[in-house]
Amino acid sequence: MEITQLISKYADYPLPHQLLISWLKGYKRPNDKILGLKDKGFLKPLKKGLYIAGPSATDRKPDAMLVANHLLGPSYVSLETAMSFHGLIPERVYEISSMTTKASRQFDTTMGLFTYTRLPLPYYSFGLNMLQLSSNQYAIVASAEKALCDKIVNTSGLSLRSIRSTHEFLVDDMRIDEATLKDLDLNAIRQWLPYTPKRDSLLTLIKTIERL
């Protein structure tokens, strides 16, 4: 199969440099071929060593949350991106936010801005799910509960000290529906309390939701 056909066939996934090299093992100078494919619009670079199919190959592309998992690992999609995916907040989110155990950083790519915020272990590893995004795409995404907790943990200067202020933050600032909050798994959050960077704030979160 021609390399351009392979690129089109696997357009639903990010394409690592090593995968492209394996497809071009018959070429003496595969990196030159990759550069030519990029120049002709068959490949679009996301970062060094990672591509997606370009417009000359197909108009299909991988889901941004799947791309987020591949741009930096280990990582998982969280914060407003995951909250929007789970229907916790009404707004559509354009920046793709993720958590990582590595240093915080961001990638400004042809698919948009991808940000990564560092979280400590073991808190990082809680509340993660492999979710199906389409018929053949999967990504590691925070549960609705973990995404909300990550938002609280990573909002600088935010300290939830009273039920009233917490309710204002959730309903007025974040625009989360009370019925949606009632559906959250509070037992899961309780299990994370000994390990979270903001234990008191998450404890207040639990008490606030229990009062709804």
C-alpha cells in the first residue's frame, strides 16, 4: 500500500515518526520522504516526531482528546475539557486541558492549544477512565468527579471554606446544574481525600453537595 494511502487509512490516529519510518523502510532516505509529504500537505506536524494526516490525504483527523494523550505522556484529559465532555458545564471548550506527572507545559498546534498541569502521585492516578470517543478512538479522561476536583486543586488562590462560597463557585462561577452535582459519586471523592493537595476544600465540596 502506498504511503499516502496508509496515511489516509490511519487518519483517525496521531502518527508517530517511528510509525512513518516503518512504513518507509524501503526508502534509503525516509526522513526526506516524510519532509516531502509534509510539504505536499499529506502530513501536518503537531510537534517534533508526531503528525496527523494533512488535507491532501483526507479531511479526517483524530479527536483532540486522543491527540492530547499522545502529545505528552503520561497524561489524562481533565479540567474544563473533561467537565464539558461529561456535561458538567454547559460551555464548549476549545483549549484541551490535561494533567501530567511531568513538568507543566503547553503545545500550540495546528489542532489548537494543549495545556498540561503537573499533579503529584498518588492523587494523579485516581478517577481515570479509558473512554470511547468514536467507533475506533479511545482516550484516558478524568471522571466528572476527578475533573471537578482537579479544577479546585489547580485554581490558584481558591480555598473553599464555607458551604455558601462553595455553592457560589459551583453554581454561579462554574455554572454547574445542582441536579448534575447531586449525581456525582461522593464516595469516590472521599477516597481521594487523604492524598489530595487541597483536602479541606474537597471536604467542603462534599458537604456542600450533600446539602443540595
